[in-house]
Amino acid sequence: MTQAALTTLSFEQYLHYSDRTDTRYELVRGYLVPISPAPWPHSKIAKFLERTFDTEISRLGYPWEAVRGDVGQRTELSSARLPDVMVVQRADLDALGDKPAVLDVPAQLVVEIVSESSKVDDYLYKLAEYRAQGIPEYWVVDYLALGSARYIGAAKVPTLSIYNLVEDSYEGNQYRSSDPILSPTFPELTLTADQVFRA
């Protein structure tokens, strides 16, 4: 995790920060952390999940929206993340108006897709932050072992971990290969781990 600035920013300063480049930043305990462009498989999985969630939301008539990559989630006093995919209440998005698109209220569901540089963040720091923020469901999609041995520390088999908030703690389940995914947010979802990884 490389920090872009030595001075810390408040959450409000982050909302209006611009370095006049196309670099995207997360705010981690007051420090700007640049986000690297995602590899193509990462982007395909994010797009697939966004479409899958939107289809299910539409089918069920829920007042939610699936968003990919350009809406942030505040997680601490001076931290905000840019999840790969989120499912959020439409009313919460509408309430942002013309303000920067960073939610101050918990999303329904957050997805992080593991990249080489984010493994520790996704499994440790973001897990703790999303739990503390009260995100009901958190997915970690770890596809890095898929067809490649070059990812040191990657799961030996692509693994999708789903963490569900029970009281103040996350309870996790892992899904691999043809395992059907069980999602409390979308209990009727018909999807296997392989369908996500092969998106």
C-alpha cells in the first residue's frame, strides 16, 4: 500500500480532493492511497457481478442499485474505500445529489476482487472496516490462482468468500468450483463460484 501524500486529509477534504490527474484514491486513516488500474479479468468479474445483481434486483423489485467502481463507501472517521461492486439503496444514492459519490451510510453488499496489490487489504483491513461500518454482506473474489502460478500467496484454488454480519461479527463461508453461492442479500440467486470466476 503506497501512500500518495504525507499530510493527512479529513473525510470532507478527501471528498473534494483533486490532483488534476486521472488517478483514483482511497482514503485510509487520513492518507491518500492510489488505486492501480485493474487487469481485464478483474474488470470482467466486476461487470458480471454488477449485471447479475441488477438483474436480481429488477426481478425482485427491490429499491436498490448495483454500482461498479465509481461510488465509494466511508468506513471510518477518515477512511473511504472504492469497492469493485456495491449494492446500495437508490434513496441513498439520490440523497448524494451533486456531492461526491461516497456513501456515509452502509451499503447492502460490498464486493472486493483480489488483485496482486490488494490481497492483505481485502482479507484483513477492508474486512475489519466493512464489519465496523455495519455492511451486512461482504464478498472477496480471489480468482488469482486461475490458470497461473505466478501469484505468490494466492489461494491454490480460486475462492469466493462471503462474510455475513451476525450481530457485530462477520461469519464467513468459502465457495469454490461448482459450489452454489448462498447470499443472504439475494437468497434466490442461482450462481456458482465457477460462473463468477469464468465471467
